[in-house]
Amino acid sequence: MARGPGDVPSSALASRNGVASGMRPRVRLRRQPSAKVAMVGAGQLARMTHQAAVDLGIDLVVLAESSDDSAVVAGVPFRLGSATSLADIRATAAGADVVTFEHPFVPSRHLREMEDLGYRLRPGPAALSLARDKLKARKVLSASGFPVPAFAPVSSPSDVLRFAQEHGWPIVVKNPRSAHDGRGVHVIDSEDRLAHLFVQPPWTGRVWLAEQFVEIAAELAILIARTAQGYVALYPAVQTIQRAGIRSHLLMPALLPGSIIKQAGQMAKSIADGTDATGILAVEMFLDTRGELLVNELTLGPHDAGHATIEACETSEFHQHLRAVLDWPLGATTLRSAAATANLIGGPDATGIAARLPLALGIPGVYVHLYSGAALHGRKLGHVTALRGSTEEALETAQAMAALLTKP
């Protein structure tokens, strides 16, 4: 029968509560996160940690210094503030299951107070202090029997001269709190150079780390994940290649003898257990020309030496870090393929990388990650990872792709 102008299907008749008859009320369900994690720092490591957090249904919030920070630009929930402000750290940590760190530059007194107030810090203050202060780390590692380059605290030219007289020229002098990527690291090759030290900022008023110059055959990093309960997962060793003091290439697995890799892994596990590290720990080492391993420094939290794990391993370092700090089961670290990573360093035409991106994306087994930071000369703007049948093939491809993306 034809319907009249006022007739409507019975299924569309509204009930008193405004819901169509015969239909369930629409209830908007709020997603319950599997966990909430606060991270101090909002650079590219936080950005990539957030990608892992999305996969695991974790709410991640970061403490950012600027709205231009890499993680913030990528849309990661954030709070603006300073890592040196207890109030800002506490505000970011509100409601979080755990607090973790992209970098170690939080005052120790703040960490201790946070712990006293009941916040779960992963890693804890004691472990994090070893990443923040290289001189302290050297003292702790040396006292625990781990091999390190000969070192001493120095604060005057006479201190440096005494050290050089004992260990020979050249020597390396580092800022123990901020030396990285070649910054804050000085190679002193003669007594003549001493006249320029400690007479003006940044040299004045601080203690520096002097260390014996090491004839390096290779550099490597061991990444290990550790939970608060002491469960560990060891990644394949990564060989690192430096250029102008900046890590330029990473090889996974390292092209080093199996005996060296086994020894490095055992040392890393002992260090992780001895320091009560939680989350990702990166132990950077030198292999000297005599075939001896020396521990250089420690990093707590995701590390650029592990970037290849995103594509090359069963579980990326970023997923693993979140699992570890939350005391969840750790994932397998099995290597799916030989890999090499090339960091994309800004050159004279650093803004051209994004424009050339499609050229690299057309190559099978090549993966590009851009950090969305300011395109500055000498700055890490991203990285490219290549997966191949051998480490050598992967390195050749990664080098070619990096050259393509960063060419003038």
C-alpha cells in the first residue's frame, strides 16, 4: 500500500529517549589505554617511541622544551616546560604509570624527590646518573672491574699536563656532562695547546674528563633491554662508524669476530644488572688495535645505534623500551635481515631532503625516517635503513641512499 505524506517506516519511530524504536542506544565508548607513560624529552627518539606506543595502545605524553620539538611536530601529546623544573616534570607525569626519559639531563635532586613522592621512574636516579655524568660512570665502571680507557678528572692545565706525562700525548678532554656528537670533545696533542685551556668559558669553573687516547680498530654498541624484575633481552651487536665526531653509519650485525661480540654482550649484561638499568641500555665500546674491548659510555633509553631494529628485528628498541619500563614481557630480538643505517646529516642544501624522498622510496628494502627538525647544516635530520642479504650490501645501499637524499 502506498504511504501517505505523513507515513514513516515503523523502524524510524522515535521513542521517548530519542532513540529509534528497535535500535540499541548509541553509547560513545572512551578507549581505555593499556598504560600511560610520561617521557621527559621530545626529540626524534620520543617521536619514534610514540609510534611504538600507538601500536601497543599506550598513551604517551612528553615534556617538550619547544613546540618545534620533533615529537611535538609529529602530533605527540605534550606539555611545554623544562627538564630542570620539578613542577613541569610532575605535571607531565600526572596520572602516568611510569616516567621514562629521552635524555638524562634532569637534576638528581628532582629524581630523588619524584621517587620519594611515589612516582615510578624507569630508569631510576642511580642508573640515570651514569648516563648524565661520564666521569661518574667511568669511576663506577672502573671500580666494578670493567675495562675503560685510563682517565682522570682535570680542572687546570697542570692537571692535564700531569695526566699527559703519565699516559702520553695526545689525550682526549671531554665535558663529562654534555659531550656528544663531537661537541665538547677535544683532542690535545701537545703541551703548547694547554695555554688555551681553562682560561675562558666554557672551560672555566668546571671539572673535565681527561682520558688516554685510544688507537681504535672499531667502535660498537650493545643494546640490551632490562625490566625492573631483571629480565633481559640482548640485541645483535651494532658496529658504529663516525665521521667528524658524528655517528654516520651503523652496521647490524657488526662485522667483528664472534668472540669479540660474545664478550661485548656479556659485559653489557653485567653492566645492566650491576647498575639496575631499566628500559633500553646502550653500552658503547671501543675495540682497540690490540684487540681489547674498552667501555666508552652508557646511555639509558632508546639510542640512535638501535635505529635499524625498527625494520631489521622482531621487536624494535622503541617497542622494547616501553615493554621494559612497564615490566611487560620482552619481545624477541631476532635479526630478520642484515641491515645498515645511514644518518642524514644536514648539508648546504639540507632543505632538499624531503623533495628527493620519492627517489629513495622507489628502492626495495629501503626505509626512510625524517625527524621534522629545523634543516640546519651539520644536524641529524633523519636516517635511512637498508635491508640486504649481507651487512656489506646493506651498507653500500644505505650510503647510496643517504648520498642521494643529501646531495647539494
